[in-house]
Amino acid sequence: MDYLDTSYVVSLAVKSDVNHQKAVKLEKHLRDPVISKLVVVEIYSVFSRLSDDPVPLAEYAIRRSRARVEEVDFDEALDLSILLSEDLKLKTLDLIHVSLAKMIGVDRFVTFDRDILSKGLSPLGIEVVGGMA
């Protein structure tokens, strides 16, 4: 199962994005893609800053990803984030994404986030897939 990070979903949906071609190539290799509600919120936030009519764009990006939205207990995710913070040393939202991915039980974390790509998630047994621009 693959957790799709916001950076990947946006890159896949926006043809002018620097990572769009990489996202399209990765799409062929996705296995049972999932996103969290945090990804959904971030997608709406991204498109609200890019357009006067963000809802259709956000909805398109989510549909384009072909991922299902997994329900996760956010209080539990925040507790796990606290526990993982010392080892992973990620920014807050990245740490929460990783915690959500761990709780969902994914094998791979698909992202273009430089911090996650450079640090990896091997302590959690999650492969990081993506690449930098």
C-alpha cells in the first residue's frame, strides 16, 4: 500500500509542476494508493492560494490521484507524532503525515518532499519513493 503525500498529488494534477513528469511515471507503479484527510486539507489549501475557484481544482487533484481516503484517529496520530519526533526530526506536518502513514500500515511513502526524501523512513519500515526536482 502506498501513502501519497500532498506534494505528489499536487505534482500529478498540475501539468506545469516541476515534478509532474516524475509523478506520471511513478503513477504506473503505485500499489493500492491511499491519502489521509490531512492530504485532502492541504490540497484544498494549496489550490485556495492558486485560484479564485479552488474547489473544482482540489476535487480534480484528489480524483486524479485515484487514492482512497483512509480514516484515522487524529488524536492517536498526534500522540504517535510526539513519540516519533525525536528519532525522525521532521517538520510538524511531515511528522503527522508519516505518523498517519504508519497507522494506516503502508509499505511506501510517495513524496517529493526534500526533507523526507533525504532522511528516509527506514526506522519505521517504510520505503520512501519519489525524487527531487
